Amino acid sequence: MQFHHNGYVSADPRVQPAAGTGINRPEELPEFMDVLIVGTGPAGTITAAQLSQFPDVHTRIIDRRPHRLEIGQADGIQSRTVETFQAFNFAERITAEAYVIKETTFWNPDPAKPEQIIRTDRTADDPTGVSEFPHLVVNQARVIDYFAEYALNSPARITPDYGWEFKELSAEPAHEYPAKVTLINCADGADSLERVVRAKYVVGADGARSQVRRSIGAKLSGDKANHAWGVMDTLALTDFPDVRTKCAIHSTAGSILLIPREGGQLFRLYVDLGEVPENDEGKVRETPLEEIIERAKAILNPYSLEVKDVVWHSVYEVGHRLADRFDDVPLEKIDSQNPRVFIVGDACHTLCKSRARDECVHAGWLQPGMENWSCAFWASTSAIAADLQRRT
Ligand SMILES: Cc1cc2nc3c(=O)[nH]c(=O)nc-3n(C[C@H](O)[C@H](O)[C@H](O)COP(=O)(O)OP(=O)(O)OC[C@H]3O[C@@H](n4cnc5c(N)ncnc54)[C@H](O)[C@@H]3O)c2cc1C
């Protein structure tokens, strides 16, 4: 965004004049569109924000959720990602509402009493000074809100179409809109009827269990087993002295990553539940909250943890997996066929547990997810936009 490059602006410079497809943009999801983005998570919303600067391209973004995300998971924001926020002009506003991570403390078993933890180290969060921006903790929903605001205020006036589930797609190469996409109307009170829409390009930003990825026959490969974490955003009484500092805690009873939350009251505990056996069939996800709390109490010994409320919790199972390709072009046709369908974000790459473990010990546990936020998207969105600009 370049403020005032056309002279003096007396209105809010963040709201750019509507242009092209942003003028009289249809409220209802149309039958034909240039780009269909599936998923309003971080990957999809950034893609929409980027494309919102190209008003000649008619972009729609759908999600099966009935409304905006209210509580998210990806709350740790690396400082290099805040640089990306600055490019979209909201780094300052989001930093003001975030928890700023300045240092990390490390806790390990006391050699004299190994069943108890002691602080063994304290480091600056970013000893190398990798960025002028800070490392933040802020709800993923707010990050998405800012990107969505940018998309809405940009010339193409992009806003999500909620309540549409992607079912499948097929290619009709000779058609002007070659991607034939079947959607299900799943809005509250809707009829669940199927509807076919057509797009020139489809971006699958529909998360780790991506249906778009399945539709193009791409496959994830990588870790065979997952690693599980019990995650809870907690309001508690505790005499643990570093409760407002990011901590990597290792004890004879297990490990915790503690991250204070924005707002000054809650803190998030990632409690290590260990490697998940291949034949687990999702049983680990049924780990009761009470068990996670008991584990956390044992790990924090000799400090007390009296949990008053858990506003959100989950069992987070993850392994490092990468798609065998990022678009619908089979490897043998890579030199002769243009891609029409792209996958981005968790649809093509999920968090690396070994790096997660490493970064527990050092700083920036959350970096692999953030790479999703900022790498694959730029590559694919700029390629689509450039091509569409040439065609229109
Ligand atoms: C507990 C937990 C903590 C995490 N913490 C962090 C962190 O601190 N930092 C970090 O960077 N990452 C973190 N991650 C990872 C992070 O959440 C993901 O990397 C990120 O959300 C991926 O974004 P995405 O847009 O690719 O997919 P998602 O966020 O999964 O979004 C996919 C969207 O697609 C929609 N969708 C799915 N299928 C369909 C369909 N068929 N039709 C229509 N819509 C569909 C979904 O409703 C959803 O809105 C965490 C993950 C978990 C589970």
C-alpha cells in the first residue's frame, strides 16, 4: 500500500477507492469467478488480501464456517511475520493489543532434588536481532480480522462468502473457466444442496485435511507418527514466578511450553503428551482436560497451579508433512502444463515436531507455522495474479 502517492488524501488512507470488480461486487457467490479461494484461515485470508490489490481479477473466498473465526490456534507470531503485517499496514495496531515476547526462561530438574524444577537459564527472545519488530502472541482470529479488513478496504473489496463447503473439483481444460467446482451450501438453516461454480484458478487453503489437495491427487508425506500436545488457555492462581514470561520447562514428569496471553490474565500451556502410536486412531484426542491439568501440576512441582478457568483447550496432534506437489500439474507435465489449482498453508505443509521440540529449547517454537503464513502464499498468489493480469 502506498499512502498519498496520488496527492493529498483527507479521508482514511487505509480505505482505497473501489475499482474494477470492487464496484458493484455481487453479494451472492456468482457462478463464474477468476479465482476461488477455499478456506478463510491464515493462508486463504492472506491470499485474498494480496489479490484484493488486483481489481481486474474477480476473487471469491469461501469457508464452510458460518461466520468469521472467533478463537484461533496459531497465536505465536514471529517477528519476521510482523514485518509482513507492516507491509499490510497493521503491524502497529496489532502489536498494541498483543503480548510482546521479550525473553525466554528455561526450567529443568534441580540436580539436588530432581523431582522439582529450577530456573536454569534466561535468554533474550531474539539475541540475534533478526528484525526491528517484536515477537508477538495474539489470537489468530485477530490476525485474520486485520487481513480481512485490508481485503475489504482494497480496490477489489473482497469479503468472504461463509457457509460454503468445497466438495470436489474437476478440470475441463477447453472451458474458459476450466475448474468446475462442486460446493455444498452449509450456511445456518441452508438446504445443504450442491451447487456448481466455475473458476479460472482455485487456491486450496483448506487446512491440513484439505479436500482440494485430495481432489488434485496430491499427497502429504513425512512423519509416520504424530506428536501430541495438550493445549489450554488458562486462568489460574500460581506461585510459579515466570508465569508472565515465555518458558520452556522440562521436568522428570514431562515438558511444558508456557506462553503468556495478550490481555494480561491468561497463559497458554502446551503440555507434552508424547509420541502418538500409529494405531492410536485418534484416541489421544480424547485425553480429558483434567488429565492435562494434572500433568501440568506434576511438571510444575514444587510450584502450585490452581486452575480457575480454561477458556479454550484442545489436543493438538502434529507431524511434519509436506505435499508431493503444490498444484494440479503432474510432475511429468511440469514443463508443458500451466497450473490451475494451488494448495497453500497447512494443505501443503504441516508443522515439524522435531523443530517444535528444538525451538522449545531455544526460542521461536512457532516458526514453522509462520513460514506457512508467509512463504508458499507469496509464491502462488503472485503467479496467479501475474497470469490473470496478462489475461484480462
Ligand atoms: C493448538 C494449535 C496451536 C498452534 N499454534 C500455532 C502458533 O502459535 N503459530 C503458528 O504459526 N501456527 C500454529 N499452529 C498451526 C496453525 O494453526 C496452522 O499452521 C494454520 O492455522 C494453518 O492455516 P491455514 O489457513 O493453512 O489452515 P486453517 O487455519 O486450518 O484454515 C483452513 C480453513 O479452511 C476451512 N475449510 C476446511 N475445509 C473446508 C472445505 N471443505 N470447504 C470450505 N472450507 C473449508 C476451515 O473452516 C478453515 O477456516 C497451531 C495449530 C494448533 C492446532
